[in-house]
Amino acid sequence: MEQELEEKYRIGAPADWAPSISDEQLLSWIVESDFSQQQYDEGKDYCYFLRKIEYTDDMQNAEYNCMAYSVQQPGTLEFAAVNEFVLYSAEQVIFHRISVLRDGVLIDKLADAKFTVLDNENQSGDGVINSSKKVNVRLKDVRLHDILIVEDTRVLTFTEKEFLRKELIKYMWFSPDVYWGYGKYEFDLINKRSKPIVYKKQFFRDDAGELLPIEEGVVEPGDVFSLRYTEYLNPVDVNREVFPFIDFVTKHSYEELLDFIWPHYENALSAKRLVEYAPDLVAKLDALGADLEAKIQLAIEFVQNHVRYIYNEEEMHGHKPQDPWITYEFKQGDCKAKTVLLKCVLDFLGVDSSIILVNYNADFYLSHYLPSLFNFNHVILKIQHAGQEHFVDATYRDEYGTLENRSFISFLNYLTLKPHNALQRRGGYTYPDFAISDEILLDVSNDIGTINMKTTYRYGRANSMRRYFKNTNKKAIVDHTNNFVFGCLDFVEDENGNDKRQIFKDATISVVHDDKVNNIFITEYKATIDKPYYVTNDGRKYLKFYDANIVKQHLKDYVQKDVCFWQAFDSERYEVTIRSDKAIDVQDEYTNKQMEVDYEQFKYTLKKKVDKFGATASIEFIPLSNVEIAIADIPGLRDKYTAVGKSAYGLGVAIAKPGFLDALKSLFGKK
């Protein structure tokens, strides 16, 4: 163990492929200029030079870094004094030089640096297994106004476990951090592999900020790809633009990659029959008779809830799935293992399914990346059943319902693990029923209001609310609902704030129906409201219920120039009824406002029925979900949602001004 820890780092000279830099050369690169002074004047630190080399051959990947930067700011001092390197199990960091330049004198800091190797994990109890290590480097006596010089190389040596990295490379170059100004920036990728590496250069801009054309090329074996910048400031607007990047991968099509990886999955799927290693599960399935829907539900919920999810990033990228009988026996496995087991059960049932690769977090970029198995970080199952396409994530838990009633997983790009496939894209999706359906009644008499809110949840909403009620204190749920209703009624916080329990008397919320087959979860909230009216400055009274969740406010603030807007909204239905013992102003503009939107991206209707003592609003929102909205189409979509937001997302009734006789009755207390 001691030897293993020591081998995570060592002190030594750079490899032959890296430059040999003398102290004199280093000092000649550390030069002040008008450009460096500009960074100091803006309260930043300055990088005098940064030299990066990515080296790859058939035995290893290595990354060399050499940089010198100022320590003018306290924040810079903190990370200059303590650095951490996270390393894979087969990775090592070699330190070539750590020095500071202080008052013109170069001082070696490598000799008195403190190195500590730590396990890089704190989630094993939650099933997240991380075999990487951290090398913690602490430097003694680093001071403000020093210039720190660091030179090191990270080396990943290919072992049997690293068979995929040995065969394939994926390296992402990103434009440097926007904080720093760089006197000199140099990057090289050296290809010493036996196969060519292709690259794709994207999201670079000209001086006017316009996107440059995508640049693609090949780095042949023995060739070098180079970038050089001087007095460089990264111009990317991080809030609106994508960082420029270059994608480097071994030259393969997805079809070739699948031919390479599919046999590992095929062996796991076909080596043993389900009845040989899971006879008790087969017996449970057989007991359901001819009810195929119930059998599919049992299969999914067994793998999701009875097989523990163990996540290991390193194993995930290995793409050798655990045999399903091992997963079944030990009742645990990673996403590959759980998905393979689920497919084996569905194969036994005669249900058509396919294992697919996805990356929820980088979904937008998958169509921009060059073909690589390293583009994906997760494995799920695609099921074709009864003419419909369903996607099931075997790592989910506490999910219920027959196949058509389960959670809808929102993503666009995926790769099916079958020979001769390419990257596929899903189409838009419209929910067959409303994911959330509200029936709200606000009834006011003698200035006291009662509210009843019955909510029906389906699909993922039902699963989420079921978990919420299971894991949350009932009083906290009531408080959260009180706060929600407070906002819907358009009440205003007073200067001292409001205890919502004092406003909503006797508030209760309960589960009135829980159907885990059709995946329907129904709750009912009831409360009494002391002062239900919204009163304007001129004394006009209103009763309101406006659910701001209907208006997609985050689209209003969407300013990304490069990334499409991802629309993944649920279908919603609301019926809001307000009754009052006081006559309402049936001519009021907002009381009567109705709307119908039939747009490509969503349909929306607000219909009202108004009488002398109340009104009912029926609202339906049916979006086209799971779609990218092109940048050019966002303004039009934003306008449509803005129109909904102009008092067309709920119900408000204006109380009519009392007539002369009404005023007298009120004055003398007569009926």
C-alpha cells in the first residue's frame, strides 16, 4: 500500500517529448509589459506564460504543463500555496519544478513541498465508488507579490482495465480561463499513436464576436497540432457564449466503434438464460399469467428498486458490463449492469428493447462532438412496445406505473448498442394526459375565505410527489403549500413578514388517492383565510388565484447565443373557481380576459364563465416537450409566453363598487 501511494507522484525530469527549459529561459519569459500592468490595474493576477502539451502513444496519455503567474491577490495566494491533483488508479503526476521568483531571486520550493496522497471519495456509503486518488501539494512560505512557477506532467499508463483508452483517445481542449491575461500561451498535441487523430475546432469567434466556421482536420501519427497566442485575453462572454473548444478523437465512425464494443455486451446478454440464475423472479413473472403490462412493470421495478446502484466512473468508461447473473446474485451493479439485467428480463418476456448510451449533462454537445464512446457517461434502455417508444433508466428508484404511465426522461441524442448504428435524435413529445391537474375553489363569505385545492399528478410528477410526501414532514409540506397559495392569491408580505399559519387557518393537506399501477397520485389541500381580498390603494377589492408556474419566466431571461433553448415542460390543466357573497364587476377587463394560443411549440387556452357572484377559469397548457428551440425561434416563443403572462394564467375577479342602497345597508348593518 505504501508503495502504491508513493507511485501516485514522484519528482523527476520531463520526458524526452517535452521541452527542457533552463532557469535562464524561464526568467527571460517573465517580463512585465503594458499588457501585464493592465491586468494588475484591473485587480487581477497575470500569467506570464503557459505551455501545455498533450502527448499520446499506444502505451500512455500524458499532459505536460509549465506556467508562471503572479500572486498579487489573496485568492491567488490560497490556491498557489495548496494544490490538488485528482488521478485515476493508473495515473501518476511527476513534478519537474516548483519555484517562486521573489525580488528577482529564483527560490526552489520543490525541496520543501509537502506531498500527501488521499482517497478521492466520500460517497461510498451512497454507492458511489471512486478509485481515484488525490495528491495534495502544500508549499511553505508563499507570499503575496511572489511569482510562482510550476512544471509537471500527468501520465496515464494503459493497463488491462484501460483497454478502451488504449484503443481510443478523446481529449477536449478548452480556451483558457477568462480571469487570466496570458503573456504567452502555447499548446501542442503530439500524436505518437499508430492511428490518426481527427479534430474539430468549434465556437471560435472573430474580432467582431461572430462565430467562425467549424474547422476540421487530421493529426497523423508522428504529427503535432499547435496553437500559439501572445498577450491573450479570452474574449468569450461566459453568460452568453460557449467556451471555444477543440475535440480530438481517434479517427472512427460510430459504426466502427459499435463493432468494437458490442461483443462485450452481446456476451453478457447471451451467456446464460434468465431461468438458470433467477428462477424465483421467473416464478413471480409467471404468476402474473397473461398480463404482459404487469410483467413489464414488475421487471422494471424489480431492477430499479431491488438492485442497488453502484456508480464507478472508471468502470463506466471500461464498457465491459458485469454479467447479469452476478448482478442478480449480489443485487448491485452500475448502470451497465442494471440495464443488461433489465434487458435480459424483458428478452425473457419477449419485449423488444435495446441498450443505449446517453449523456444527460452534455446532451446538446453530442451532435457537435466527433464520434467517440467517451462522449457518453450513462447507459439506459430503450423499449419498443405496443407501437410506442419508451426510455427507462434502470438506476432510478421509487418509480411506479405501467410502461406508458412512468416518468418521461427528457434528452435528445443517443447511441444504440447494436452493430451498424449511428447517433440518433429523438423527436418532440406530447404527454397523452395532463401531468398535473388542479381543481381550485376559493369561496368567500362574510369576509372569510375557504380554499380547497385538489391536485392530480401523473407520470414523473406522481413519482416526485410520492417521494416528497414519503420523505418530508407533513407540517413542512403544509407550510410549503401555504407559501405557494399565498403567492397565487397575490398577497403582499407586510413589513414584519407573515406567519402563513396565521393567515391560512386550520390548513391541512392529505393524500386522497395513490394508484401505483396507473401512477396517479392525488392530494387535497384545505384552509380558511381570514383576509382573502387583495385591496388596491384606491380601495378596490379583488379575489385572485394566479399560478405563476404556468408562465415560463426563465425563458424571459434566456440570453445564450450558442445553445438552443431546451423545452421540457409538462402538460398542465387548471380549473379555478372563485365564489363571493359580494357582487362582482362582470365588466372588469381582467375578470373576462380569455386567450387561445395555437403555436408550434405549445397550445394554451384560457376559457372563463362569469356570473354575478363568481367565475370559473379553465386553463390548459399542452407543450411540445423534449425539443430544442433554435436561437432564431426564441424571440417568437418568448413573445407567446409573455402574452400568457399578461393576466392570462389564472383568475381574478373585481368586487363591484357598492351602490347607494348597499352602502346604507352596510352602514346600518341591515341585510
